[in-house]
Amino acid sequence: MEEARAEAVIAPADEPDRPLIEGILRNTGLFKDSEIQVALEILDVYLYQDGQEDYQFYMASTDGRVAGYVCFGPNAVTEGTFELYWIAVDPLFQGRSVGRKLMEKAEKEALGRGGRMMCVETSSRDDYEPTRSFYQHLGYGAEARVADYYAPGDDKIIFVKRF
Ligand SMILES: CC(C)(COP(=O)(O)OP(=O)(O)OC[C@H]1O[C@@H](n2cnc3c(N)ncnc32)[C@H](O)[C@@H]1OP(=O)(O)O)[C@@H](O)C(=O)NCCC(=O)NCCS
């Protein structure tokens, strides 16, 4: 018989989530130290800069355990374009619709704030293939590619979903 699994609960991130977010980023095994540093710098803006509206962070918990998080926000120099800056699900919880729920939350919030589209940038590397498939599965199209952006042979691909 298949094990019953609780649906992920989504809630805004708070200070105690900081080490948990760092743990999730490390556990994925995908991100370099410099990338984790940037992810935490953005988190600190969200946590400690009063009145900022550039970044929103949401946590996903399953059975009371933190499973993943998403970070997104409006691009201030556009009219209604939102950026999905980061999404990560702990490997223990991947493949259980946690990522989908986080993406749906980000899209709903963006739409509620007048968003027209969500953009997400990712790498062309082989180890990002599952990530690209995930975005495509959720209705994102690869609309642009910048060759050698991250490193020689490592292109940036911009995925877009229009609401
Ligand atoms: C990418 C990631 C966020 C996906 O999260 P997840 O919780 O494992 O994904 P879900 O279980 O919610 O999958 C949602 C849907 O996408 C589909 N999907 C997931 N990975 C897929 C893949 N590699 N190929 C095709 N479809 C895929 C699932 O089948 C599911 O479909 P359904 O809802 O119609 O049944 C997660 O794997 C992760 O954290 N990866 C490492 C970090 C990363 O790449 N972050 C993004 C770069 S910033």
C-alpha cells in the first residue's frame, strides 16, 4: 500500500528559517559556495531590511519538517515582470509536489501584485537538466539563451511563463 503523505504547507519565511534554507541549498549538491552566499545575502535583505518589496521568501513544510523554499519578486525596472530568483527542495522531499506548490504560490502572489509574467534563469549544464524539465513541465518556455554566460560552455537560459 502506498504511504499517505501530507500536502506541503506554504508560509512566509522568518528568521529561524535562515539556517534551514542554507541547509537545503547545501543538500541539493547543485550550488557553489558563491551561489549560496548570494542566496543568503538576498535572504538577509528580506529578513532585515524594513519595508523592502523586492524579495519574497516562502517556506514549504511537510509533516512539520521544512522541505523547500522559493524566493521571487518584481523586477523594479519593468511593468509587471517578476523574477523567480531561487527555488530549492531538499533531496529528501523532491518528487512529492513540493516544488510545484512553491511555484504555484509564487505565481499566485505575483499575479495578485499585478504581475504579467514570471522569468527564471538557469544553466545549460547537464546537471541542471532535471531543473529545466521541471520548469517546462510547469508551463515555462525557454525564450532566450546567452552562450557562455556562467562560464565557458555554461549558457544562461531564460524561461518565461506569461499569466
Ligand atoms: C527543481 C526542484 C525545485 C523541483 O522540486 P520537486 O519538489 O522535486 O518537484 P515536484 O515534485 O513538485 O514536481 C512538480 C512537477 O514537475 C515534474 N517534474 C519534476 N522534475 C521533473 C523532471 N526532471 N522532468 C520532468 N518533470 C519533472 C513532476 O513530475 C511534477 O509533475 P506533476 O505535478 O504534474 O505530477 C528540485 O528538484 C530542486 O530543488 N532541485 C535542485 C535545485 C534547483 O535546481 N533549483 C532551481 C535552480 S535555482
